Amino acid sequence: MKILHSDIHNFKGANGLKAHCFLWVAETDIHFFVIAKEMEDNPGTSTTNAVDELLANVKSKLRLTGKPIRWFEWLEHNKDPRAAFTEYANGSWRPSNEGDRKIIETILEQ
């Protein structure tokens, strides 16, 4: 696994308002894993509400092509480890599974 990005990501949310989140992007043999974390000082649109725009922006800016992208949001306030990371796929959210959480933990530890 290779970490491609681990930093604050600035974006324009609803009505062009400036917003930001923290992003980790990693590449495996078969996927790109993106983890987005809402930041307390984000002045604009939440990462949850801007997910489609963020996904398109990150895909373009970081040139994530040739493999599927798995997009996760880190809900740090959620104490249930099954729901602390949710995956966005096909227009809806779902809790991550144990295998995904192990990969996510590995990414966050690097």
C-alpha cells in the first residue's frame, strides 16, 4: 500500500463557500482508498454534504485513474467502531466492514 496524500484538502462547497477537510489517499493493487475527516474549524459545507463534489475534485486533482475509488468518511464523534467509518458508494452511505477498518487503520497509522 502506498500513501499518495495526507493533508488538508481545500474545496468549494455549496454556493461556492470555501471549505476544507483532512484527506488520506492510499493506493492498493486494486483500489484507491480515500478517507475524509470533517475538521472542527471547517467554515463551509460538511464533507458529508459535499461528497459528490469532493469525490470529483479529489479524483481530478490527484489524478486517481485506472482503479476504483473507495471513499470513506471518518465520523470521529461516533463511538461505535462499526459506524465510525462509513463508505460512500453508488449514492448512499453504509457502515464499513471489519476488513475495511483494518485497511483504514493501516492508512491512518502511516
